[in-house]
Amino acid sequence: MTEASNPPVEDPHVPDTDTSPAPSESANNPDQLQLTIHHRNKPHTLTLPSTATLHDLTLALETTLNIPTHHQKLLITPPSASLPGTLKPPLPPSHATLSLSTTLPLTSPRFKLTIFGTPSADIQTLNAQGATQSAREQRRRTTHAQYAATATPASVASSLSRIHTLSSPSGTPDAQYTFHRLLPLPHLPNPARSLDFLTRLRDDPGIRSAMRIHKFSVPLLTEMDPIEHTTSHSRTLGLNRNKGEVIELRLRTDAYDGYRDYRTIRKTLCHELAHCVHSDHDRLFWELTSRIEKEVERGDYTRSGRVLGAGAGAGVGMDEFYNPGEWEETLREGEYERGFG
């Protein structure tokens, strides 16, 4: 026997559990369309008219996220037969006039709208950085060309052409273990001051002491032209050519408007003196560099502090260069242990 079924009775006090608005429709205004768009892994909610087109979307993104339309790239997931997965303005008329409500797969659980593009503020920052770098490089080149084209006064040229040696009597240790010639670059501004700088290095009590200990005799100590040893990735601070025939030091700032810190340059010189013995930057080289630095400090009775320089460089062939980062890298890798005398 089968019981007759009774019609269901609706309880007016139990609300319908499926009254939430559609994902793309505003609950308060059916004439509006809400879209969540992702940019740089961050969601942004846009409210557009329900009649908005794809072209209207690109304009709204330009206003809201400050991404110019010609820098926008839209990724629509999942793609449809009428709409490709990737759109890049300016949109063709066949796509620009499509309605968002009917074209986008709003009801799909996989629906996601992503925009790729750089905001105008970021572009302006990058352009400003590039312009600043270009202007700095142009100033350096202009300064170099200006002074390279300027004839050195005869009085200065005559002075620079001489070989500058210590005033110690011939045959003494100072005269034998030293830099036998000092050569500033006459085409750069104020070569006389560079000569004074080189003279100070040569006559530095700590440098003289270390050169006597290791019997270093270097024919030429000169300055290097910064522009010839500067790239966008490196700045060479010193060079040792042919194991002590010539040592070049970066005395000047990149803009030729001053001189670098004396103790930083002296530390570079210690590095280059070590290349008179060791060409490779191995453990023996760094041990000798450290020993020379300590000897220079002990021998310098005028010392009042230490300043550690920074920079990088590269050499070619027999030219040795100062790259301070290698010292720290050697210490980190455990190739060198402190404690020797």
C-alpha cells in the first residue's frame, strides 16, 4: 500500500540559502558590474557599469592602477571561443566593443582576470635613473675631453718630465727599495696635486718600511685615468704591470672633481705590492697582502685611523688589479685564517 504524497509546505521563517548575487553583479545595484583583477599578485576590485565593454575596462585600469593602456596586457582565464586568453591594447574593434557581462566567463569557477604592466610612476622612476646615469657619464666624458684637449703649461710639463726620486743619499736602503719615478697624468686637471699625492705615498713611513722589508724596487708609480678603467659594472682601483715594473693607482674621483681617501689608496697600494710576488689571488697572495698592510700600519708612526675602500676591477694579461670583494670572499670560504705575524 502506498501512501499519498503530500505537497511540501514552505516555512516562511526559513530564508532561502541561495540568495547571494552572481560573482560579477553588485548586490546593491544590478546596473553595476564588479570585477576582481589581479596585478602583481594583489587583487583589486573594479566597479563598472553593467554595459561596460572591454575598451571601458582598459580605461578603468589606466585610471585605477595608473597603467597606460599601451602598457597593459590582459590575461583572461579560462579563454573562450569568442575571446582569446591574452589581450593587449589597442584592442581591435571586434574585441573593444564586446560587453564584459556577456563575454567574460563570469560564472566559471576558474575565472580569473590578471593584468601585466608597469605603472607610470615606476616608468618615470626608471627613466629618471637612466637619465641621471647618462648625465653623470656625459659629465665625466666631457670633463675628460676638456682637460685632455688642454695643453699642460710649460712650467708644469717640465717639472713632470723629470724623474722624481727620494732625496736620500745614493746607496741607502731608501734609495734602492722605493718607487724610482713618479708620474701624474699631465692631461688631467691639476697634475701637480697628483704628483704631491704620489710623493706622499712614496714617502709614507709605513710604505717605506714595508718596501725595505720585502726589498721591493718599483721603477714607476703613476696614476690611472678613471674613465679608462670604469664600466657600468666595475671600477678598477689599482694595477700592477709585469710584477712590479709599473704600479697604477686610482687617485681621482670618477668626475675628476677631487681625490679619493688617502688611506684607501694606500691600502690599494699594499695590494698591488703583493702582486710583485704573487700574480694569482690565492691564499699566499692574501697572506702577503695582509702582512704588508700590518707592516705599513706598524711602520706608520703618523697613523690615526683606518678607512676601508670599496670597488671592483678587472685586469688583462699581466696586469693585476685590486678587487676588495675577493678578500672577503676568501675569508668566507675559509681559505685564509687570521693569526700569522
